[in-house]
Amino acid sequence: MKGGFRRITINHWAWPHPGTIRMSRKTFLVLGVGLLLGFGLTLSVGADDTALERPGFALTTLDGSGNVGRFSSVTIGTDGLALISYYDETNGDLKVTHCSDSVCTSATLTTVDRAGNVGQYSSVTIGTDGLALISYYDETNGDLKVAHCSDSACTSATLTTVDRTGNVGQYSSVTIGTDDLGLISYYDAINGDLKVAHCSDLACTSATLTTLTFLQSEDNAGQFTSVTSTGGRGLISYYDSTDQDLKLALCPDLACTSATLTTTPDRAGNVGQYSSVTIGTDGLALISYYDATNGDLKVAQCSDSVCTSATRTTLQSEDNVGQFTSVTIGTDGQGLISYYDETNGDLKVAHCSDSACTSATLTTVDRTGNVGQYSSVTIGSRRPRPHQLLRRDQR
């Protein structure tokens, strides 16, 4: 994405309404809120938001300061409003957008970190202190960094370099454990390892760092990580690029400081990129991921707490689909997955029909231009707009 104006734009919609879309030329980052959707970060070349219309679908430009919106991540704060972390590629900065209302008709924009080229691979969650914790990559120094917001809008933050050993911090993912402390999974690019950082306090001003030694027999593992916690233990999905498998690491405790169990939910072909993991209402892990061999969106539900086996389902096999997946559990207790349709350049959503996601209702959410990269989905705090998702739009 060279040359051309980019902006952050927000949209919200209510279904079903027939309508038309008219677009001219520009680039923008879009946030969407809807009955089955939510926050969308979009980068698109050449769309003029004043010329884009759809009944029940309004757009608001949030950030027009260059090429913005890659590596986006969304969560809902304790104030019930969306908070979005993302990368400002023009300036090489980590930025945050805090919505002013449930449909994000306006927002507070903050550059959280501008020291060098920072902000790729951002991941945001809300701590037990009600403040956001953001993990991200410092490309200039090859470090894993963390920002702990000072208020709900993240108008300022305490910045900490968590790991500076070698080239670390890509593919970061952050969650809050039952000990109220942050747990971050990330990739060690020098050694090809999966690493974790367990924060020592709410602001993560220091952390216990662990290379997951039970993975050292794997030559290159740890890309496309996604972390959650279950039963007082960390659970991490990741991609083993040597064997081209989807892998799952289960830690013995929340700090994940010792060797433990790793399983392979799927080894059929080149599978496991763009993985995202969550815990269903049945207490079992649900993982969305990309099948690069067939160009499919797949999902795996673990059969037990240690995932000794899994139910695997191809949710969409036509076209090349399934990159940039993100999964969450909806208010109906079923999985909701956002993903990118590369063939058509669309943002799509799969709504699971049961807890194992053995089938799903597929919906093309946005087909305007080239949209859907860097999607992130969460559940909002207010009805009737419970589902929030982020997506990147590139034209």
C-alpha cells in the first residue's frame, strides 16, 4: 500500500436492509457494529466516505493521518465502549482509538508509542483494574513491548519493554489469567521458538519470560499464536512451520514456566496459520485457522481439556478463504468467526450452529473493494449490537 491517502473510518449497520454502495477513491479504516457484526478496521485505497451510502449503514472517519489500521485488535472496555489498538504504518507508531458511543460515531485517537517503528502485531485486553493492556512488536529494536493504559480512553500509557533478547515479539497475543495478571504469547524469530511472558503486576512493568522447552524438538514453531486461559492454565494455539501443523500448547499453570503438554489438533496438509483460540460455554477450546493446502477456513473443537483429540470441520471450501481469522463466543453460546475471502476480497463471518461448530451460517459482511484483512471480533456490551469486529479494507 504505497502512495495514496488512508484514513480510519467507522461504520455501523442493522440488518436486513436492501441498499446500494457507492465508492469513489480513498483509503480508510472502518469500524462496523451490527446485529451479527461489530468493530471493523479497514484499509482501502480511494474511498470517499461522503460518497458511500447504505440504508442502516453509516460511516464516520476516525483517523485520516496516513496509512493506518494494520495489526488491529478490538476489545470492549469497562465503560462499554470499544477500544482498538492498531499500527500507523506511515509514522511507524502504535495507536489507539476509543469510541465515544456504542456505534462509534466519534472517537478519541491517541498515539501511544512513537519511539522507533512500533505497533505491529498488537493485541489488546482489559485488565482487572479496568484498564487496557496492549502487547506489540518494536521492529526497530526487535523487542516485545507492553502498554498499560492510564485511563479508559488510553490517552496515555506506561510503556515497558518486556523482552529484548534477540528478535522477539512478533505474533503477540495477550490475555488476563485468573491470577489477574497478563499472559502474553509471542514468537522468537532468531531461534524459531514459542515464548510466553507472565506479567508480575497489573501494568506488566516486569515479567517472567519462558521459552516453551517442550517445543524445542520443533525446528520452527510459534508463529500465529493466540492465547487464552482455562482451568487456571494458559492455552496457546500456534503454527508449526516446520511440520506445517496446527499445534496447541497447554501450560501446567497460568505462568507457563515449565514444560507441559503440546498436541496437534490438525496435521492434514499445511494447516494452522492465522489461528485464533477461545473457550466455549462447554469449557472446551475452539480454534479457527487457515488450511493453506486447500485454501479453506477450518475449525477444531477439542474433545477434552488437554485436547487429546479434536473434531475438525471445514466451514468453507470454495474459493481461497480463511486467512486473518478471529473467533469469539456469542451471547447465544455459539462460535462467531470473522475471516478474509482472498478470492473475492471480502470480509466474511461464520456463525457456528453448535458448540463444536460442525456447520455454520456463512455471511459476506462487506464486499466493497478489497476488505477483511486483519479482522478481529469481540462481543459488545449492549444489545441489539452485540457483535463487534475489525477488518482491513484494501483497494
